[in-house]
Amino acid sequence: MNSIDEKLQPILAQVIRRNAGEPEFHQAVHEVLESLGRVVAKHPDYLEQALIERICEPERQIIFRIPWVDDKGQVQINRGFRVQFNSALGPYKGGMRFHPSVNVGIIKFLGFEQTFKNALTGMPIGGGKGGSDFDPKGRSDAEIMRFCQSLMTELHRHLGEQTDVPAGDIGVGGREIGYMFGQYKRLTNRYEAGVFTGKALAYGGSRARTEATGYGNTYFVQSMLKTRGADFDGKKVVVSGSGNVAIYSIEKVQSFGGKVIACSDSSGYVVDEAGIDLALLKEIKNVRRDRISEYARIKGQGVYFVSADKGSVWDVPCDVAMPSATQNELSGKDAARLVKNGVVAVGEGANMPSTPEAIKVFQDAGILFAPGKAANAGGVATSALEMQQNASRDSWTFEQTEARLASIMRGIHDTCFETAEEYGAPGNYVLGANIAGFVRVAEAMRMMGVI
Ligand code: GLU
């Protein structure tokens, strides 16, 4: 790991003490503090005003019981979370994650990252995140509905289109958002379309929202490549994951002339040198909800599957890597192998997919590296566009929405690039993203006094 300015070390020590046993949150804070030494040297008032400490402490954390009855009539208990991290720039905004690994530390790391990501978009949204340790795998539609309704019976009192606006994340897509929004509407007796984003088009969703995170990451990598006079054309690309972010990254990379040769799920990865057949991948993942090995089985000759215990998708040589599965999926060893195999650019589609060791390997090798809080901001930026459409009771075309997304992503790229130059670290997108995101939040907080 890189070092933290000594003036900032007590802040990290305090975060670790206060949030014991939450390694992902410590990691996310560590990574941001590494970048802020150069900021406090320029703005000592940020330290005097305790702005960094304040930003590291969530404004509010809600933890609640979610009781529900499964199809066998058994009572099940899950734990629900909503961490309302920072509202300096707008209502709390960030997704809900349903995954058995969810705990308060994971939600806190995600809410912390979200605060800076949302600031980078330039849209009026604060940062928050929520979720549950509920495992949707193998659950019937009726079980998912009862679970979402029970969750919302508690959560609704903490939400509002001017207060806190959730969306999807891992395990939460259009179906779950529909059930949660429906229950919110019923409990509050208000049709508050802007209280949720990622809604279906039928009731106030935005075109291009589903595609936005993957498309956005691809636009970001395209901008990075351009700084070195390169583009996607003819490049070999590996995208990890096969959820929403991965699928729409593959779609956009292919439209830019890149060749995606591998993708994965938690069971393993597939390699198809002819280029991933996206229609088949969508059918397997979105319709059949099946494992990725099905892809190799159906394709047959020349296409192979490697199970997760036998290797990692990062073993596959490529020019561009787009980790789009989950946190800490790409280790220092994976990064070293990617560099040895000639990778030139990495764009994080997931939140914090590269470990600190991996980031260091990429940076030492001088390759283009885009951190998730910048590269995957297209999803939440399009959520803000959805809120805008809801507020004006309007609905934009796909082209109009995608054009806004593309220009927002170019803006984020340029902000990170220029901020890195301004702070004496040209080409360091991690530093650029952390500083630019932090300064936007800190400035707004400074003006509002000690709150
Ligand atoms: N979960 C997504 C993210 O990590 C989207 C959040 C949103 O649209 O509010 O940014």
C-alpha cells in the first residue's frame, strides 16, 4: 500500500477503532486518505474544520430486522441496512445489495465510495447505500416479493425523493425495485416516482439506465485510451462477471470494435476466442438464470470453461481488463499476471474490485487504471437523470439519455485527468478521482457550517 500523510494517520486510526472488524470500510478509507495529503497541504482549513473526519463518519446508520415467511411456511429472519453517508450535495443516493456477504462494514464501504462517485458525476446527489444479507439464489418470485415488502415496511420511513433514493446493486434488479417501490407507494399513499431509480419503463424508469454502468465504464476506458492515441478497435478484452454491468460493458466494447474473449461468474470463467456471443450470454444469465459453464457446453468446440477453484479469469491474456463482478476480485498476483501478459488499460466496473496490492502493481507498471468510483459512475449518473425525468414528469429517448451519459463520462474522465495533473501526479486517475470527489463534498460541507 502507498503511505498516508502523517497528519491524516490519526483519522485512519480513529476510523479503524470506531469501526472494528470492518476491513472493506478501512480499505476504502485508506485508499482515499492516501490521496488527500496533497489536498491538506494546499487547504489546511480542511483539517482545522475536521472535514475529513466528518466525511468518514456516516450521517446516519439504520440496521433493522426483516422477518418474512418462506414458501414452506417457515419464518425467516434477515438483517437490513441503510447507511445514509453524506447529504452535502443532495439526497442520499445509492443502491441496495442483496447478498449473503452483506454486513454493516460492506454497506459502509459502498456508501463511502458512493459519496465521492456521486460528487464526481456533478449531479445533485449525496451518498448512501443499503441492503441485506438475504440470498436471492433459489428463492421463488413470491418469496422475493414477501421479503422486499417486509424490508420496505421498515425502510419506507427513512426514504423520500428529497431524503434518500435507493436503486439496485448486486442481487437487486428491476423485479426487486418494483416490489420495493410498490410497497413504499402503498405504505405512504404517495406516488413519489423519484424515490427509487432503476424502475421499469412502465412506471417512470429511464431508458438506458440498465445499460448505463457498463456503457459508462466503456466510455471511460475509451477516453483513457485516447490520451495515449489508442482505441478499442481490435483490442482483446476480458470482462469479469456476467451480471448487468458485465453484459452491457461487453455490448459497448463490441460496438467499439473490441473483442471480448472471456467473462465469468462465481463458479468460474469461459473463454471464447471468437468473441463472446452476447445473445447467448444474455439468454443464459437473464432468462434461464443458469451458470456460465452452460455457455461452453452449448458452444462446444474451441470454447472452454475453467472452474473457480482451478484458475481466475485474469489468467487470460488481454489488452484491456474490466473487472465487473465484486469487491477484491482482482489480487496483486492477478494484476502482476495481467501486466506480464501486456494489459494496457483497466477500468473498474464493480466497486473496489482491485485490492490495494493490485492497484499498486498497475500504477507501478504505468498502465491506465480507472478506479470504480470514476469509471462505474455512469449507473448512478443515469439514476440522477431518471430523477430529473421524474421531477419534470418527462421521459427521454434512448439516444438523448445515452448522449447525456456519454458527456457525463467524458466530464468525469477529464476532471480526474486534470485534477491529477494539477496535484502533480499526471495520469494517476485514483488520485484525480479521490481529490476531485472529496473537494466537491468538502467545499459544500464547509459552506454549511459544522453540521
Ligand atoms: N449500485 C450502483 C452503484 O454502485 C448504482 C446506484 C444508484 O443508481 O443509485 O453506483
